[in-house]
Amino acid sequence: KGGNGVIPSYARMVMTALLSLTAVILFLFFKTSARRDCMIAMLLSSVGDMFMVNVFGLGQFSTYIGAAMFIAAHIVYGGCFLKLSKATGKKYINSGFITGLVVMIASAVLLGVLAFTVPADPKPIMFALILIYIAAIAYNVCGSFSYGFNAKGIRLILPVAVLVFYVTDVFIFLDMLSINSSLRQYVWYAYPLAQLALI
């Protein structure tokens, strides 16, 4: 993910590389389908991180590619939580799923209202990416809540981690929509911890 200068780009790249390395090592040790999915999602996120900080010098196009990588990562995470939730033998659509859905709908409506009240007009492709992104992370949020509520115990940290992930995304959205750019500087204080909890 991009950030506004508080943590240098090279430090962010080191952190995301270490997270991916951790995910790969965990998969090699445990070799479960969940570990495989988390590894894939983290690797996609790391590629997304590189594009979001414009490592390849592609300008605005880097943001589009980075967003696409994160959309894919959220879909993989969401699919992982779907399988894990069903593996508990309980219903996927449970009180946790509904809680996650309510949170996502409420936040999506709020973001939509904010987007239409700002003077800046985001590019159609950016607006479309944000909508697709919200749908993808909603899948992740609902899945993590479903699994967390079914498995209980320490697994309840997963929906918290996904929500923290989502909050950092909201900070980036607010910057992209020219609503508030100051919050983006805090993304890399929370995002790595959320990813660490997920992998």
C-alpha cells in the first residue's frame, strides 16, 4: 500500500517482503490449503505494495495495478475463510457474517456519500476500482467474521485483523477521493500487523 512519507518506501518494501517470506515459510512447514491461500494472498499483497509505492515508475497506472492485486488478495482471503468456516460444520451465513455485512454496507454508504460531496471528480476507472475493491473486501470481511464466530477463541482475532486492513484501505480511499490525505500516513503502522495476524 502507498503511504505519505512517514515510513520510507524502502522500509515498507522490506516489511512487505518479510511478511511474504513468513507466509511462504508457514506454508512450507504446515502445507495446509489455508496456509497456501494465505501465502498466495500475501504474495499478491506484496506485489500490490510495490505498485502502490510506484516502484516501477508507472505513475497513476501503478495505482490501478496495485488496486487490482489487492482485490485479488481479498478474494483469496475471502475464499479461504469460506472454506474454513464451512469446515467447522456450522453455517457460513451466521451472526458473524451478518455483522460483517452490516459493517460493510454502512461504511460503503458513508464512503459513497463522501465521494459525492467532494469537489474533486475521481476518474471513472478509479471509482470503478474502488467499488470492485469494496465488494472484494466485503467478501473477506464477511468470511472472516463468519469463521471467527464459528471457530471462536483465538480465531476471533481474524475479523479484527481484516477490519484493521479495511480501515487502512479507507484511509487510502479518502486520499484518492481528495477528502482527507493526512490519514494515509498512518497506514503502514497498522497494515503490517493486520497482515501478520492473517497469515
